[in-house]
Amino acid sequence: MNRMLLGAGMAALAAVGVLDLGATEARAQVPAESVVYETVAPGTRSVTYGEQVKVRRKLFKTVIKERPVRYVTTTPPVVRETRVIRPAPVIQQEVVQPAPIIEQRVVQPAPIVESRYVQPAPVIRRQVIQGEPVIQTRYLSPY
């Protein structure tokens, strides 16, 4: 009876989705890192047989009963953890100074040449270099 109730309870949990063995994603504290947990090998059930011994003692007699018993054990599943680490982008900045501009003009009444140097503002070029993501995989198993 207890096994039937346990089976009904497990079926109800599976219907709700609690026992779903699909891939789940967890966000880490670092915003550039994501972790995916995926069940690679589900838990297997193994059956071993043993003996259960019952000993009863009577007044001048001992009764020993041996009967085979089946033990069912479930191994934990093997889970693969995949971490995708995206490194921070590298910002390359270059300052380009243009050549100065020479302005000349003639001032009247006497022919006087007036010159002045005008230095333009520097131009800043930025380039964002995004690095390749690093993928780390490890298997979490009970062994």
C-alpha cells in the first residue's frame, strides 16, 4: 500500500513538473557569466537480492526462516554544468592630432601680411574589441 501511495505521489509531482529533468539556466552574480545545468544520464535503478533472516526462539527450540528479499536502489543522475564566461570588452582609444592650419591675409592700406596658426581640436577614435566567450564544462556525478 505504501509503495502504491509513493508511486501516486511521484506521478503527481511529475505531472506538476517538479521532476522535470530538462536543462535549467542559473544566473550567477557576475553579469557576464551564465551557467547551464543539464542532466546527461538520469538516475538508474539497480536491483540487488539479499536474504532476510527471521529467528524465533521457543522454549526448547529455535526456528530460523530465510527468505530472499529484493532491494531497489536509485543512483543519483549525472549532471553537466556548462559555464559561459564572456570577458569584458577591451576599449582601444587613439588620439589623432591633425596638422595646424596656416591662415594668411593681406591688410590694407600698407601691404602687410598677417599670419596666424590655427590648431584644430584632436580627434579621438574609439574601438571596442569584444573577446571570445570562454566555455567551461564539468560533470557533476556522485562518484
